[in-house]
Amino acid sequence: MCLDNLFDKTVLISGAPSGTVNVRIGTPVQGPGGRWIPCASAIADEAYVSCIFEVGPGRRQVCAVNDPTNNVDEALSRAMELARTAAA
């Protein structure tokens, strides 16, 4: 199943932008859709995006790139929602 089909169409999910640095990692979320790790990632000074990555070989990180925030806690909170959706 394609991840894009799981999320609200207003949330643009893509690979992590170049230079992205994970700055805060949340508790893993396990479900029928796999085990997902939420994280807040810095994309620039004081700008963060919500990201998730699936545990397992050949998996990659994806981010909600069209909704940056200047609050790392907010980015992590949004990432936790994304992880719950992906794991469901």
C-alpha cells in the first residue's frame, strides 16, 4: 500500500529534504501497518518538519514537507499522529 493513500491529501509526504537533521525522536508506534518512529527534523534555522520512518531493511524516512513549524514539540506531536496513521 502506498503511504500517500493513508494520509490527508493536504499533507504532502515526501522524502526528507536535503540537509534534514533529526533533532527529536518519539516513541515507536506498532500496528498492522508496521513499526514507525516519529521524529521532528530541522530543515533550517528554527524550522522543523514532522517525519516518520519505518523500522526494517530498505525503509526510508518520509516527511510532511508542506507544513513546517518553528516549534520542535509541535513538529514531534504532528509526527506522532503520522506514525499512528501509518501503523494503523
